[in-house]
Amino acid sequence: MARVLRSVNNALAVLESFSVERPEIGVTELSHALGLGKSTVHRLLTSLAARGYVRKNPDTERYCLGFKAFEVGSLAAGRGAIRDIAAPFLRTLMLATKETVLDDWEVVYIDKIESDQPLQMYSRVGRRAPLHCTALGKSLAAWETEDWIDRFLRRRLRSYTPSTLTEPAELRRELTKIRAARWALDGEEFALGLKCVAAPLFDHSRRVVASLGIAGPAVRLSNDRLPRLAALVRESAAGASRALGGNLVI
């Protein structure tokens, strides 16, 4: 019989302690549940957090699963909870706009419905994309705390096209504008010739947990179409939010 590594076993036990009923867990609670010392649990959580498998809620000082856990899990499980809930709204949006529709969690694509247009954007489920120059990413970032935004804007932001926003003050104004409008635009900021429109999804606690949007060639997502497309995206995001328990007015 193969030898079981205790450290790996304990790390997996930590991950398996999270559930729908218990999405956040504190160090002391985990220590009691697993029969491990608090220092051991803290080291395990720190290691898992460093790899993105868990993250610490700065408001509660408790831990929840991180996006890396979803990214790895989505390779085994074909569909996830948010993905299932949002799927009908994605399809409705695709039929209304005739463009490729994306659903994203922390700029990890978790679902995609292709349009029947001959010219389409390329993306794949599980792929990551930059936060600062995608509509999906900016619609997530706009709802983060001021402290988080301050830390994010201190990072060096890569320029992908001449339209990419990399100056902190400029990007901060953009995020403020997005929060007020409740939709975000990527106007060829990530890739030349590509435009995207996205809106946030809210859960029952009024937290933004994902974003939903459409993407297509700039020639089709022309400026005169943007107000109508933005309204359709917001409507679909609001429907998905209500299905998640987030009863917000669009």
C-alpha cells in the first residue's frame, strides 16, 4: 500500500472542510473540526493561500475557497453552481446580441457560448485574462474595496494595445465610472479589433461574485450599438444575480 503523506492529507482535509453551508471557516473552528493544532492549521492555510486555493476575508478574518480551487475543480466537474445558474441568461443574451457570451470569475472564464457569426473572438473555459484591460475584469474590480483598489493600482500594469489604461489615476476614474453605470467596456484594450461589454453578478449578500458579458469584433460592436448592448448585458446580469439571490435593480 502506498504511503500517505500527512501534510498533503491535512491540506486536502482543510479544502474539504468548506461547503455551501460553511463557505467561510476560522482557524480555531478548523482546528477543532480536524483535530489539528492551531499553528498547524494556520501554516496549512497560509500555504494554500499562497497558491490561491484559499483566501482570507479581511472583514471577518476567516477563510474561504480561492479561485485556484475553482480553476482546478472545473477541469474535473463540467459545470459549477454559478455557471449553471447563469447559463440560461448567457444563452438569452447570445440570441439577443448574436455575439460570443462569456461568464467569468476573477477573470477565469467559467463558461462561454459561441455565436453563429463567422468572425468570433477566441477564448476557452479555464483561461485567465488581465484584470485591468478586460470588461469582465474591470466590472469585478470596480466593486472591490478602496484598499484593494489602492493595492491593485500600485502594481505595474502591462500595456497590451495603445488603448490599454495603465495610469493609476486614469484607471481609478474608469472603475468609478463603471461602478456608477454598472457595466464595463473593453474598447480594444486587451486585443486590437476586439470589444467586450460586461456587467457584474451579485449574490444574496450583495457581493459581486462574477461578471457576465459579450465579446465580438470592434466593427460589429460599434459605438452606436453600445448603449443597447450594455442594456442587454445589464439585464442578463441582473437576471442571473436574482437567481443567485441578489435582488438588485439594474
